[in-house]
Amino acid sequence: MIGRMIATIINLSIITLIIFIIVFYFLHQTIKEEVNELNYNVMEVASTTGVFSQELYTYLSDNVNKYGNYLIKIKLEQKIKPGVYDTFFDVGEIIDKRLQIGDRLTLYLEDRDPTLFGRFINAAFMGYAPEAYIDIRIKSVKKAVIAKRAKDLVKGYDVIVDIKHRSADDAVAVWVATKSSPNGKYYGAAAHQDVPVSNPDYGDSRDEAETTGENYIFVNGDFIKQMEYCPSTGLAKLIRYRQQ
């Protein structure tokens, strides 16, 4: 009688164990698929917009951490020339950096903690414990090649052309910040309200030499273009260029 009771308890325990394993396994797989899909979608956005923006990173962090305590790693391989890449691992150097076609991104996600399934299969049962820890934490790696340049990214020669175009424009001025002059300089007609009198290049922007002086604009340099509009008229009044 006692033997039957013990056998029944053992059988029920084994059946319960199997049920838990099945349930936790499918929950684990569901989370894994959703994390992979999130990773894929984020990389798709970065690839087609040409920038891994702060908003996109925040969206990724908020959503992936709903499933656990996730580590996020990003690697950027910026194309210098065919077969030669400059590699970045620092998130601060990658976020909001405008990318060129051909640059490569890698996004790695890893749950720092095991799921319920991982904890369950590594737990002792009826005095038995696995000889070695089985690491089945959820990990996801996706790679993407930038397929489209960021819409607000322009080359230095575009900046130079715009400066010449706006040299006599009283309505729209140009402000340019370069590596050699990070505080920026204004270029525009003397009558423009946004160009300060103290600006070194005030009223001189129609001279081509302005692109080769202290504020040298590299023709192949990458610049982020931003437009400012007049609140009352809604018309453009200032174009800002900042070298990456």
C-alpha cells in the first residue's frame, strides 16, 4: 500500500515536471522569437533611414527589457573605402550618427538572466542536479548594411554650393560648424537678421575663399543639415550645417 502511494507520488511528480518543462519551454521560445523580431525590425529601420537614432535606441531598450534584463551591444563598421572599415563599439559614438550607404551595423541582445525554462532545467530535482550549468539564455544577433543615406546628411560640396547660392539672400542665412571651427560661422547677406554684426564672415560669404579659410569645409566631409523656420510666416530663415 505504501509502495503504491510512493509510486503514485513519483509518477505525479514526473508528470508535473514534464508539464512545467513543456510550458516553460514554449514560453522561452515565444520570448526568443519576439526578441529576434524586435531586433530585426530595429535594424530594418536603421538600414532604411541611415541613422540609429536615440528614439530608436530608447524604443529598443524599453521593449526588449519587458522580457528580462537585457544587455544591448551595437557595432558600427563605417566604410572608408572598398574593403576598409573604421569600427566603433561605443554606443555614444553610434547613436544619432548619420550613416552612409555600405556602412554595416551589428546589434547584439542578450538576457543577463535565464528564463523560467533555463532556471528550471538547471534546478535540482529529487536530489538530482545537472553536472554542469546549461546556459540557454536568450541571445539575438542581427546584421544590416545601410541601404539608404540619412535624409539630412549632405556632403561638404553641397554646403559650399548653398553658401554661394545664399550669399545675396536677405531671407535665408547659412550657419556652418566644422571640425576646425566647432562654434560655427554665419554666411549670408548683410541685411539678414540672424547674422550677427560680430560674425567674422558677415557679408563676405559670396567670396569662394571663405570655404578654404579658418572654417575650412572639406568637400567630402559629412554634414548634418537642419532647417529653422520663422514662427510667424512658416518660411525658412536659417540653414544649419554641422560636420559629423
